[in-house]
Amino acid sequence: MEQGGQTTHLRGHMMQRNDIKRMRTERLRYIQSMLGEMRTMAEAERYDMLTYLIEMAYVEASDIARGQRPDRMNRPKPLDQRNAVA
């Protein structure tokens, strides 16, 4: 009986992880979409530096979405946070 409970728990845990991953991906795509719109507006107003910076954020979002760049959760914590005393 316990084995089945563990299997159900693991399945539920995997579903939660998949749901979280899906929601994060959806948010990232939304951010990317908004950045695209802002880039278009900045470009139309000839705000060259702002256009460039928004474009860099757009490229970063694209790289993260494709798995070519890790998101923050996968990076190690900065030294000052790892050695902090609780």
C-alpha cells in the first residue's frame, strides 16, 4: 500500500514541477512579447540606446526560452548569500 502512495506522491510532484515549468515558460514568452512591442515603440521614436537595450533583453529572453542560457534559478548563489549566517 505504501508503494502505491509513494508512486502517487511522485506523480503529483512531477505534475507540479511540469506545471511550474509551463507557467514559467508562459511568463517568459509574455515578457518576450512585451519587449518586442516596446522595442518597436522605442525604434519608432528613434530612441537608439533604449531600442538597443530592449533588444538585448529580448535576445536574452529568447536564449533562456530555447535553453541556451540558464535562468537565475539554475545559477549558484552569490558568495555573500552562500556564506550568510541565518
